[in-house]
Amino acid sequence: MGHVVFAATMIALGILDLVKGDFFTGLWLPIPKDLPTRAVLVYLCAVVSLACGMGLLWRRTAVAAARVLLGYLLLWTLMFKAPLIVLHPTVEGVYQNCGENAVLVAGACVLYDWLATDWDRQRFGFVTGESGLRVARVLYALAMIAFGLSHFAYLNLTAPLVPGWLPWHVAWAYFTGSTYLAAGAAVLIGVYARLATTLSALQMGLFTLLVWVPKAVAGDMSVFQWGEFALSWALTSGAWVVADSYRDMAWLAVLRR
């Protein structure tokens, strides 16, 4: 089920980019507005997302779609996201920004491992099999740590997002930030990793449901917030796939990543 949701999410992101004629979410940002090839990149990202999402839904094209999507997401992250960490190593926001892509890269990596043929395993063994799963899980864990730290670094932005009907907004911001940190640590050391990934995916899903859905229903959303809504759902779908990678492991398994 997780792979279907992930595929549908990529289709939706591609359509949204095409309709807007610009990057709808922060997945492909930041790209300078004055970059001569920006328009080309917008439509390239949209087409890749749409084509790969559709390809994942058909058995004959699923392997190729997963391969292309993983390669494209990884290349984009290395070219446009990771350099920000080198340029601004003390700015926590760049780690969160990179972590968002890392979640989707991790999800695509898990999908590729599930779908990989013998040809893929012979040529791309580092992203298939146990090694591929380790890479995906480490990326996911680092993303969770980045998300957790951002809750503390940007408390003034996080706390106001807590639904108004819940008390103790600051406490909830601290709590959710701490759970992301705990999830990342659990995955890295292999302690209760299945439980940690499942709960972190659930937390992202609840954030999408409780924060963005009511705003969307109320019609009180800016273009930027719609992009955040779409990105939040995309992260949930990627997390869901990573959590599924532990489906053969006991909930409280220890010392296995």
C-alpha cells in the first residue's frame, strides 16, 4: 500500500508543478529566480515526477521508474541541497531543507530495492539489498534528527502551527521535536527501529491532517502554505515506505537496522 501512496504522491507533485508553471513545493528549491534554465528545470522536474509516479503503478515499468526516480532525486539533492550545508553549516534550516529530500530519496531507495531485478542488483548493488536498505534508513534517520532540531531552532515558527484547540503549544512543539530526535536515534542504533519509523510516519501524517487539512477546508491558505501542505503529505508517503521496509522485523527488535 505504501508504494501506491508514494507513486500517487509523485504524480500529484508533477501535476501541481505543471499547473503552476513553477516549483509548487520546496522539494526542488532553492533555485535562483534569474537562473536562465529555471523554466526548463521546472518542467523537467514535473515530467520526471509525473512519469515516474505513473510508471511505479505498472509492473512492466515499475523497476525503470524506481531507478530513474531514485537517481534523479539523489542527483538533485547532491547538486542543489547538500551544497547549502557546506555554505551555511551553522544554519539549521538548510539541514531540514536537505532532510526533506532525504526522506523521499530514502523512500525511492526502498522501492527500488523491492523492485530490483538481478540486472539492477549486479550493477547497483550499493542501493539494493541490505546495503541499499541501510543507506535508506540512515538517510531517513538523519532527516528525522534534522526535523527534530528545527523544532527547537525555530520554536517561534513551530508552536503557532499547533492547532488552536490544543493547549500548551510550546510544549507540543518541544514534544514533537523530541520524538523526531528519538526516532532518528532509534533507527541509527537499530533499537525499536520499526516502531520508531512507524510512529514518526504517523506523526507526519497527523501533522498533515491536523494542521494543513483544516486550513485548506477553511480556505485560509496562501500559495506557500499549499506548497507546505503538499510537501507534508509527500514526506508522510516517503516515511510510510521506509516504515514498510521493517515489516518483517519485530516491533521491538534490537540491534538491527
